[in-house]
Amino acid sequence: MRDGYPTPRFLGDPPDVHVGRVRVNPENPRGLWMWVVADNLQVGAALNAFLIAQLAIANNLIGET
């Protein structure tokens, strides 16, 4: 990690999805902006999106309206 958030150059475990710099969307308090680093060719972009959503729900970051 460099500067406190993940970057592709400095991460060594391609199967993992790394999320950093999570911010609330100023135009939508239920929306998030985040920096995501993953090897989409190895893991698959759809699976990455699913895993991120699953963790966000488990940590009460997003949920039912």
C-alpha cells in the first residue's frame, strides 16, 4: 500500500480485492465513492462487485431503503 490506500503497483496478492478511500457521495448520503483495486482478469469483475456489495451489507454500510 502507498499513501494509505491500495494501488495495483504495490499489491502482491492478485486473487484479493482491495478497497480504500471510501467516501460518502455528497449528492447522495446513501451512495459511496471508493477506490477499488483488483485483477479483474483473474477474479472476474462481476464477482468483485458482488464481494464488495456483500461486505458493505455485512458491515451495515448499505442496506434496505
